[in-house]
Amino acid sequence: MNELATFAAPLGPLATARATLTEAEEGGELTSQLLEAAVALAAEVSARLEVEREARRVAENDLSQARAALAMANRLNGLGDLPASIVHEISNPLTALLASVEAAERWLGPPQHNPKQAVLSIRRGAQQARRIQAIVLGLRGVTLSPQCFAKPVAIPATIQEAIETMQSEACDAGRRGP
């Protein structure tokens, strides 16, 4: 019983139960009072352990979230001078895409009407759009949290929309004059 009393000593509110157990042990008595004190002590210890388990679970969960946030911050911090590099990497294929779309527009309009050349220009534009997409997806993977997922994009439909927009703008510009 001395080990139990030693364990219970720092628990403060259990002093009465500990004192009762100690007195009963010294007197050699096993009374209902002793049993009640032992049950009370066990219940209090069990309740405190449960509270500590819950606090530990919450702390471990908080630590896990903090680690994930730190990992994300480290990834973002590692980007450093990346914005200038991103602009450069995306600017080149965008310029090539624009040139291809403009060339297709010229091949489709008078006086050079040549659909085969227009198709080649559109294909070059699509190739540049895929290059841009690869760059953006690579960057997205670096900067997004693990919960984020990329979703597929219909590149041909996007290119078609861009071509239609460019044609519309070119027609409007042609009507307005140089």
C-alpha cells in the first residue's frame, strides 16, 4: 500500500483517501471505509489519466498541423527569386503562342489564304500552350499544400477559345483601321 500512497502523494485532492488508506493499513483493518477510499483514489487517478491522454492527443494533433504549416512555409520560402524566373519561363512560350496564333490568323485571311499553313501555326501554338501548362503545373506542385489537387484542363478547347478571341479582336481592329 505504501507504493500506492507514494504515487498518490502529488495528486493533492486525494490526500484524504491516502490518509484513510494509510491509517487502515497501519491498523490492519480492511473496512468499507478503506474500500471506498481505494475506489475513490482509483477513480480520481483514472480520470486524471484520461484528461492527460486527451491533452496529449490534442497536443500531438496541434504539433502535426504546425509541422505541416512549417513544411509549407519552408517550401514557399524556398521560392526566393523565383518570380522573375517564372515570368521569364512563361513569357517565352506565351510570345511564341501569340506569334503562332497571329500567323494562323494571317494564313486564314486574305490575301494569303492558306489553311494548311494556318493549321501548322495552330499546332505550334498548341505545343507552346502545353509547354506553358507544364511550367504552371510544376510550379503549382511546389506551392500548393498537399490537400490541393490539380484538375485536368482541356487544352484544345482553351486554345480554340484563345484563337476565337484573337480572331474577334483582329476583326475589330481591322474594322477600326491601323
